[in-house]
Amino acid sequence: MKAIFTSILALLLCLTATAQSNFYKLSLGGGGGLTQSFTDYEKYKFGKSIYGVGEFFFTPFISLGGEGQIGRIKGESRDPAFETPQFVNAYKSLTINAKLYLGALIDYKRNGFSNTIKGLYMGAGLGGILNNINGAETPKTKDIIIPLNIGYTYYFPNKAGYYRYGINANYQSTISLDGGLDGREETSHTDIYTYFSIGIRYQFGPMGLSTKTLY
């Protein structure tokens, strides 16, 4: 009887172990992409921008982190009422973002397609932007911004089987609460810029334990 009880206990411990996975709690990354303005200027031109990001993962699929961007937001208008026909905003921004991955919501273990899309995520945040607008009456201003993100991260396991490196594609729509992205803060138009970027990720640091297997 004792031998049977020991065997059952060992089996339960084995099943519990296989249903868990370790993951790195810290992540660093960076990349680049294109911005596009949606402001008082009717021509939504593209600009270039780079970014860096650092994140803390509470679970493999829930994270909180900071992101910094440096780049340009551009626009152009043929309206004669505009004193400057175009603007170039050499901006810098810093935001805090929370992200929720699809892997936290679905059972992906027995389905190849579900396993592939578990890296999809949505997120939102809050931060600030330093505007430096060529030709504006007040070229340097500060705005409060709300970034909204949707993206996908694909991780490559290392030799030990842990997720260490990844590639990321992200589409961000950033809303300015002060309307100063184009240097025309006196208008009621909500200034928005979008940012499509591609980058890399590196996972490291202390290990966490997930109740869901990752591999």
C-alpha cells in the first residue's frame, strides 16, 4: 500500500512539473520604424524614428515597461491660412506601457495555430513628449501622450530551452492631450501620430515560474 501511495505521489509531482515553465522576468529591446502624423496639416507625411524599451514580466504574458523614442513627425498643408506650409517635429518621448499577450487568455498547448499567435498583444500607457518644431512660434513644447499598442513578438528558445531572444513588430497610435505635435496648440484638433516599428528583444535576469507551459 505504501509503495502504491509513493508511486501516485511521484506521478502527481511529475505531472505538476511538466505543466510549469521558467521564464526570464526582464527584457531589453530596440529598433526603428516610420511615424505618420494626423494633425491640423492635411498631408500625413512619414518620418523616421528609433526606440528603446525595457520591460518587467509579471508572467510570461503580462508586462510593464518603459519606452523611449527619438525621431521626427512631419506634416504639410496647402492651406494659405497656415503661416508655415509644413512642419517637422524632432521629438523625444518617454512612456510607461502595460501589455497583455494573447497567451494569457487562450489554451495554446494542443493547437499549432494557437501556439503561433500566443505572442500577439495589446497595450496602453501614459507619458510625455518633448516637441521641437521647426518654424513654429513656440518651437519647444511639452505634451502629455497616451500610446496604444498592438503587436507581435516571436521568441527563439536557447540551447537550454528558455526564451532568450525575440523579434517584435509593433503598431502604436499615440494621442496628444495638449495638441502640440504640429506646433498649433490653439486649435481644437486632436493631434495623433502613428509609429510602425520592427525590433529585437533580449530576455534576462531572475527567473519566474509560470503555471502554463511555454514550449
